[in-house]
Amino acid sequence: MTHKFLDGPLFVQMVLSGHQNLETNKQKVNALNVFPVPDGDTGTNMSMSLTSGVAEMRRAASRSLDKVTESLAAGLLMGARGNSGVILSQLFRGFAKAVSHHQQADAKLFAECFQNGVTTAYKAVVKPVEGTILTVAKDAAKAALQAAKSAQASIRSVMEAILAEAERSLQRTPDLLPVLKQAKVVDSGGQGLVAIYQGFLAALTGERVAEPVDLPYQEWVGPIPHGMPAAKSDQNPAVTEQEFGYCTEFIIRLDRQSQDETEMENRVRNALMNLGDSMLVVAADQLVKVHIHALHPGLVLEEAIQFGSLTRIKIDNMTEQHHNLKNDYEDTGEPAAPVRSQIRPPYAIVAVAAGEGLVDIFESIGVNKVIEGGQTMNPSTEDIVNAVKSVDADHVFVLPNNSNIVLAAQQAKEIIGDRIEVIPTKSIPQGIAAVLALKPEQTVAENARRMQDVAQKIKTGQVTRAVRNSHYQDFDIKEGDYLGLSDSQVIAVGADLDSTAKSLLEKLVDADSEIVAVFYGADVSEEQAERFVDSLMEQFSHCEFELHYGGQPLYEYLFSVE
């Protein structure tokens, strides 16, 4: 089949096939990690991001191309995990904007969609790096534009040109990024994108039809719930101190003919503001996400439906939850905990961490919400958005504590707005230092500068084990060797844990170093960690040592040197 035009149902089949092919090959993508460490997760991140996009796409009320691509982009935006997932979401965000107001696309517009996706993705990355998924997408889009110039161009011929050039570009990535050539691998994000494009073409040629993907959410069916009786005209239905009402969440799908998103966000907010409190209204890609605490959720939904169709409706009875919580405290004889502070604090902190010990540490120094994740599981943009929504403060500082989570955090800021301030911490020690640097009496800008400056002065070390044989710089690495890493560089390799960790510290600690914090992981016993620190105190006598249980998976030790 030549497919002169691309419509919504055909695009859905392409995406389902691309998602299935990525899922099939995600372990291959994961294995392309530059360092042979056990947390290679590019394939998993891209697959989980696309799963979110597919779930939202399949909820699209209309099968027209513009509605389907819009839904895919919205789901990807919220479900994006890791840098590769965020870039993927931006590629399809640009794709959707290019096809806006079109129920189908010819070969020329189809090619322009890929180019617009590349433009959008490059704008989203502060310092684009060539030899990555960005380069593969850019080269493929250029080939698409060239192929579309042919008088016989079809959707299939353009897609064939896209895939062929994407595969060639992927093989060139080591020539553009020396670290790939050293590790003798191609770019993992680029490989993931090629897998998606392979699935796209397979759907066009009839070689493969993807099976339906299980949805993580269920669409609301049946009539809109009305909850409590309608309020009288002289009553304010907002939540009172005596009744906690209903936590009401839903998404409005905007009509394409409606005003711009910012104006619609303001209109929705103004329409609902007197119906409850703790309201959050966020517009993105023709969707408006609403969160509100209301006594009368039916009134909220009836008011909201004037702006568009409603989906993802979720209503929780907070009064019942409060009474259950109160009864739990009474049953144990403990005083009931206050439900809500009467004074809204100026600042709150959301941090990402993996390991029960690290979670406890962050909570003990004042972090309001810890998102469990990090090296082994990158949280999605939506995870970060929901965490920020859950804390009650005027401004929220978000600490990603991992370089692969920074883009998702910045995307969350784009969705929520200036209430979020992202401090681009790239390690747990940097995150801890940033928390301790926060001063409530200072402005947001002053705190952001201070937290970032303090974090950047922290030297961080990590010890983990190699999952495959590899050669990096001057190191011949064997599977099972311990690796000492700092600033994304392997600087120590050995067969023994303690000696490798000491070699790493010898390169991190200098004459000006004063404090070394050691966080031991889930696979290290307390006795083993104590013996190790005792030996360090003898070797680095000018430093003060702190030992903490981190409980982090896969990384035996984390070091903070200041």
C-alpha cells in the first residue's frame, strides 16, 4: 500500500507498532549504556514514556489526525521519564503542532511534522549534544523533507527515507560523541528512536500490527456524578472548616476553536474558583488539568463541561478519609494529627531519592515530599507535577538529584509555572547540600542561586559493579568489577570493594577537604561499612567522616566530599 494520505486510524496503528517494537527491543537499548553500570534504563524510560502517550491517544474521542496526535503528545508530556523520554515527548509535541487543524496529512505535511518535532525538541534542551537522539531525529527529518519533494511521494516512501537515514545516522553517532566510540556503542536514545521508526514503517507495509496495549487508567463511564445536593443561591459551596469535601480531579479536552491555552486556563480558573479551594489549573497542548477540593463536585463538573469534554475524572471523599484517619489515631490513643496548617509556608522542597535510608535523611532535614526513584527508576514529569501539587507552599524547590531527571523536572515547571524552581542537582550529596542551604527569609531567586552554588561545590563519588566487559579510557573492565565514578567519569576500577572505594576517594579528597559523608547501600552491612570508615579515618586523618545508611540499590557506596 502506498498511502497517499495519513489519517488518524493509520497513525494510531503506526504508533502502536512503534511502541511494540520499542518494548521488544528495550533491553537492547538499555544495554547500550556508555558505562557498564547496572542502571542502564534508556529503553525502559522511552518505553514507559510512550506507554503513557499511547494510553492517552487511545482515549481520544475523535479519530481525526489532529486529535489523535494531540492526545499522544499530551500523554507523552506527562509520562516522560529520563532525558530520552522528555526529548521523545518534545519530538511528538512538535509533530502534533504541525498537524494542528488537519484531519489528514499528505507526504509533504507528514515530512514537515518530523521537522517541526526536531525544532521543538532542540528548543527544549538548553545545551543540545550532537551524536544523540537529537541528531538521529534531525538527520531523519532532513531526509523526510527531501523525499517529500518527489512527485510520487507517499506516506510510505517518506517513512522509508526517514528510517533509512535514522539507521545511518545512528551508526555515525560514535563519530560525533567520543565517549560512544570509547565504549564501542551507538547512542541508546537514537537506537530507541530507530526502533520506533521501524515499527512505524512495519505498520505501513503490513508486516506487523501491534496488539492493543493495556491501559494504566480507566475511562470514566456513565453520567457525571453530582455528589451532594446543589447549593442554594445564597450559599458559598466552598469547603468549610467542618467538612473536607471531595478531592476532584479531571482533564478538559479543549475544542480546537477555543481561545489560546493561557486564556482558557484563566477562564477555567475563574469559573471554578468559588466552588472550592486548593485549586490547581494547568493547560498544555489543548488539555486543561484541574485539581480542586469542593463540597459539590457535581457543580464543578457541570461548570467545567462548558469548556470541552471531560476525561480522567477522579473524586475522593476527603471527609471520609479524615474520619478514618481520626479514628485510627483514637484507636491507638495518640492525639489526632492536624489535617492542615492554617499558615501557608513560603517554601517547600520536593526531592528524588532511592533507598529507605536516603528517604529518611531527606525527610529529617526538611524535605516535604520525596519521590522514590533515581538511578534505577526515573520519575515521570507527571510524578513530579503530582508531588509538587501535594505540598502546600507558595514556591516549591525541586531537586532531581540525577542528571537524567533534570529535563523531566524542567518540563514539570513548564506545566505548572513559576511556582516551581528547579535546582539542577545531579547527585544525592548535591541534593542534601542544597536542602541545607535553603534560607526561609531569603527570596526565591536568592535561594535558587545559593542552593545551586552550594550544590556545585560538592564532590560526589559512587561505587557500583560492572554488568559487562568493557574498555574505557585506560581501564579494561571485566563483568563484576567494582567501578568508582565521579562526574560521569570512571576513575577507579578493581575486584575488591574497599580498595576500589579508597582509590576513588584518593582522587576526590585533597588537602582542602574537611568533611566526607559515606552513604552505604542495601548490599553493604553496617559492620562492613563501619570497618571501611575506620580504615578511611586512618588514611585521611585531616577529614571528619560521617557514616549514614542510605539503602540505595545497586550502588554500594555514595560519597560526599566538601
